[in-house]
Amino acid sequence: MDFGEVVGRRRMVRSYLDVPLPPGSLERIVAAALSAPSAGFAQGQSLVVITDASQRSRIAAAGNEQEYVEHGLPPWLSLAPVHIVVTVSEQAYVDRYRETDKLGPDMEKLPWDVPYWWVDGGTTMMAILLAATNEGLAAGFQGNHNFDGLGAVLDIPESEKPLGVITIGFAAPDDRARGSVLRGRRPPTDTVHYDRW
Ligand SMILES: Cc1cc2nc3c(=O)[nH]c(=O)nc-3n(C[C@H](O)[C@H](O)[C@H](O)COP(=O)(O)O)c2cc1C
């Protein structure tokens, strides 16, 4: 698929067919995730890739899927054949920036007003969303704030913070567009500034 088409087609999908991914797709999506950049090349991002149906059901329960279903939405978390959870480790950045080619072993605290581990988790997530689109698949995201105990379900260590759950699969025909389609994007005249704000 042409890059412009991939970017243009990507949107969050919240209804899936109970159909597995074609061979090779997941491997290519994971490879794309691993190509993401990171501050200082700290590589503080990790992935939990879930295909097991019972694990997906536990994730759906932690994500209160039943409540959404009671409101007439499809069970999109449990139906999507693949879930990917991106996690980030702040400690990986502290360790990396204590190296001598960065701020050195005496660095007490990272002098950043931007927590770059979250930025890097976002770039990993976008790589996954675009790679899934490029495979002719659909992907969605439910943020960590909408889960109770996602880390416990997946045995994620305390030092690793999950962003949420990315769902991947074939879109069901009943997927109801939300987000950017319904609200419309802010016009570029409001959001893009050239040479100065
Ligand atoms: C950080 C983040 C958190 C999100 N959390 C949720 C969520 O918990 N549930 C959900 O249905 N969509 C979630 N979304 C999807 C957004 O609603 C969606 O990206 C936005 O409405 C724009 O729609 P589009 O991606 O289809 O263009 C989240 C997106 C991001 C980037």
C-alpha cells in the first residue's frame, strides 16, 4: 500500500471479525514496532503480544467490555484476534542517561520537562497502527485508564508502565466510526504554524 494511503486509511476500529491474521502479518507488525525511535536510543519500550483467547477474555474483563456491550457496542476487545500492549520503562532512560556519552553517572534526575518514555511509547504505538493498516487490517486502542489491573493480567513488572491495549484484526462491517470521523479534525489553519506560532 502506498504510504499516503496507509496514513489516510488509519482510524481506530472498535468492531472485529472473529478471523485470525494472515500468516506473516503479526511478525511484520511487530518488526515495525521495534523500528520506533527512542530518546538517547534508550529503547525503553517493550511489547506484550497476546493471541491466546483466554488471555484476551481476561483483558476484555479488565477493560470492562461487558459494560460497553450493555450499551450496545460490540465486544471488540475479546473478538480482536491480536492484542498488543506497549509498555515503557522510565528506569531505562535514567540508566541510559547515566552512561558516559550522555549525562554521566552523577546524574541524579533526568533534566527533562517532557517524559520521553511516553513519547517513545507513542511512536511505537503509531508504528503498530500504521503497520496493521498496511497489512489491510484494522487496529484500535483502549487506553490504560480504562482498564482495572491490566498489568496483573499480563504479569507486567511494576517498573513497566502499559499504555493500554492495541487491538488488531479484520474490521467488522458494523464498525461505527467515532472520533475523527464524527468530530472532524481541527482545520490546519488552527493547528499548523509556519515559522512562528
Ligand atoms: C492516548 C489515546 C488514548 C485513547 N483511549 C481510547 C479509549 O480508551 N477508548 C477508545 O475507544 N478510544 C481511545 N482512543 C482512540 C481515540 O478516541 C481516537 O484516536 C480519536 O477519536 C481519533 O479517531 P481516529 O484515530 O479514528 O482518527 C485513544 C487514543 C489515544 C491516542
